[in-house]
Amino acid sequence: MIAYQSAKSHFNLPDYILLFEENRTSPVINQQHQEEDKLWLSRLLKRPSVVLIIDDIGDNYHRGKRVVELPVSLNLAMLPNTPFAKKLADEGFNKGHDIMLHLPMEATTRPDLLGKGALLDQHSKEQLTTVFSENLAQIPHVTGFNNHMGSRLTASQQHMTWVMEYAAERGLYFVDSRTTSSSVAFETAQHWAIPSLGRDVFLDPTKDEKVIKQQFQKALKVARKRGSVVLIGHPYAKSLKVLEEEIPKIATDYNWLTTTEFLRFQQLATLYGRSLAPDVAEQKPPRLSAK
């Protein structure tokens, strides 16, 4: 049996989350905790869910610390080979956040932004898995990963097969940042039965505060309409300002989940035949910011 675990949950999840049989295709119902599962599922279905992932953590301690201190459950995507990745991973884990590896992958442009530890198109399978392994070894508490850049590599079926084969061996989940419409990463992860999600909204496609606020509201709208949203942002000064100002206004109107929590939520909904869409009859209208 394979179990994926995270830090102490903001939603009081039991510590047997994301259980799969050894073939990785059959989720497990733990009969001992079945009533607890159903209660947790029922509670989450009353509100839309937000999976907030903040990329590029590790270069700047002060900004990373501000992310850690946000008053909701979230996900820290740590860049390898950065001076504060380990310290912030420890602090984020102790706060109950998920720790992810923000895995650099070759892009079609701007190779100067990749940084160290990137997976490259020229890599053999052995080279790729070695770099992946070395990146994981630097950062504690990692439960999953997403791609940093990667518009070239995530479009390569061969390379994504190698990546997901190794990720499956390591028991990691995957979030496709969707930096290109040509990405085959999510589908390949699904083929390998890796718990996986895809980005729905970018919080900060620019560093303009007005645009960031609009993107934040867009994400909340997607969550209300569909029941959930995967929102990816960065520790930019304006992004942090918006999150620090806006989240407290609407925090209790949404489930703010780590990726591990949300994947368990999906799993339980499937097991018990429930839709992830919120229970409209029980859902209170969200309090949106007037700004």
C-alpha cells in the first residue's frame, strides 16, 4: 500500500490520506475511518475550494516568510539551489502547508531564468533522473512537484514519461503549471496513475496590482462556478500585498486546501459518488472585496 502524507492539516485530516493499492490505480477505503471521511467530505462540499500555490520560494527569505504567514492553508513551491529553500520548507511544513519542488524544466525562451538544477531536452533518462533526485534531496518535506517554466520539456512525451516514471517511484503528486498549451505533462502523470492537478488561473501574469486583483477575483469566480480552482502565483511584492489584503476578507467563504488535502478531497468524492461542486443549498454567498 502507498500512502501520501503531509504536515498537520488545517482541516484535521487523518494521517492516512491518499492511500492507493500497490498498483496505484485503486484508492483505498479505510473502513475504520469511513465515518470520519464522510464527515470531512460533507464539510468541504459546503464551500468552494481554492488550491493556492506560490512558486519561486527560496531566493528571498522575507517574501517567502510572508507567504508562510498567510492565514490560510497553501502550497510552497520551492526552487532548488536557492539559499533559503530548506529553512522556508521547514517553517512552511510546521505551519501545515504542503512543500513542493518547483522543478526547473527547459523552456523555448529565456534560458537565463531557468536557474540551476534544470531538466534539459538534451538529458538522457539517467541524467534527468539524477538531476531530479539531486533537487529533491535539497528540500525537506516534499510531497509533490510542479514545473518551473518548461514550455519545451513539458511538450516532450519522451521526457515527460521519464519524469513521471521517476515521480511515481518517489511517490510524488504533480501539478502542471501549464506554461504551454502543448504540455503533455498532466496526461502523462495520469497515465502513470500519479495524483495530479492542472493550473486554472495565474495570479500574476504581470506585476500590475490591478491585474493581480482581477486575477484573484477571476480565480474565486472559477471556484464558485466549478467548485474548485488551482491558483498559481509568485512572491512578487504586489502579489503578496493583494493576498495579504484580500484573503482575510473572504477566507471563511472558501476551503483553502493544500494539494494533498485537495487530492484526498477528490479521492473521497469519487469513492462516495459525490460531485466536487459546492452544496448550493448550504453555501452562503461569498463576501467579495469591493476593490
